[in-house]
Amino acid sequence: MLRHGILFISGFERFINPYWFQTHREVQRNLNLVRKINPTLFDKQFSLINFAHAKLQTNPINKDYIDKFLLNANTILTDKIIGIAPFGETATRRKMNFDIKEWIEIANILSLKFPSFLFIFLSHPKGNIPNLENNKNIIIFQNNNDLLNLVELISRLDFLISVDTGNVHIADNLKIPTLEIISKSKKNQWCGGAYGGFCKIMSLPINWQKHKQKYFFKFLSLALSCLKNLAKNS
């Protein structure tokens, strides 16, 4: 039976938990729903769960694929490996992302500030990154359709700089520290850090493009600060 647009089924208890009221991450919303099934059992057993078993795993073929990629990149002479993920379909469609030229500008500035770091643009089969400047410590990883190659590469990173996209959650699962740009309306629901790792967030309001330069330099400043700390603690 439909009542006020909500389906009610006799014999089933209903829990109304709309995402638009959330002040916490989506994963917490899901855990809240699970807890509703049996709060006593949940409270007793949840802390005993070993979440190491939830860590993403790859296959030997993926490890070999990334080994060869990094060998060709001559990472032996590299102090740190930094991933840059500029592609996010939803963020781009909602105009909550820098354009690719701005991401390249960020990468160029960071690469000059940290010449011993290797910066890797994370791309996909349809990703289009224009020719980079003649910079020895910026390269592109153009993945095929095997998502586990991306998982394996992210597991080798020392830091990830990313738009709001799945790469953030992969890095979060693998405990790779991250700097993320995300829309203010999606921050509480989808930001990184759900697995307890480090995720620095810069949120964008609806009208952010009116002050785009301000947010560009704010994000760049955060990236510089994060990488300085990474270099200092190495």
C-alpha cells in the first residue's frame, strides 16, 4: 500500500532514514540501519569485527602489471609517489571540479616544489589528458578496463590528490592519505575517511565558480602543506 509516496508492507517494520538529513557519512547511515535489526547484538559484537578482512585485494596479474609500469617510470630514484585523480563523472557534470588544464597546472607547480617526488595522473580508457610539459617527474597511468590495476597502483601511493570519486574510497580502504575536493552538499555523505585513514577535505559551495581562483589557490595551498608534511615525516 502506498501512503504519501512511501510503500508500506504489512508485517514489516519501517525505518525512515533520509540521506538529505545526514550529518554523517553514508557508511554510518548503513550501519545505523543494520543496528536497527538487533541493537543489543550489534553493540556487543561490532567492536570485535576485524576490518582488516575488508581490505581490497588484487591478483598476481595486477601486481605484475603495476610492477612493470613503475619499473618503466624508474621509481627507484623517487622519494614519494603521489597520485593525482582529476576525473570524476558526477563531480564534473555538477561543475564541482577543476578543469583538466587547472589540474595540470597544480601538478606542474607541485612537481617543481618537490622534484624528488613522482606525480602520477590516474586516468582511464576514455580519460583525455593533454600533453604535459617536459617534466621528468609527472607521468600518466592510462588504465585498461581492469579496476584492480587501479587498486594495486593506489596501494603503492604515498599520497592521493583527488576530486570526489571512487579513487578516494579505494585509497581510504587502503589507508592511503588523501586530499579531496568535494561539493559542500555531498561532503557529509560521501567524503573520505570512513575507514579511519587521513583525508583532508576542501568543500565547494554552489556558487564557488564565481570565486574559482580563490578556491584553486586554496586547494593548491592545502596540497603544498600536505606534501611538505609528507616530506618532513619521511
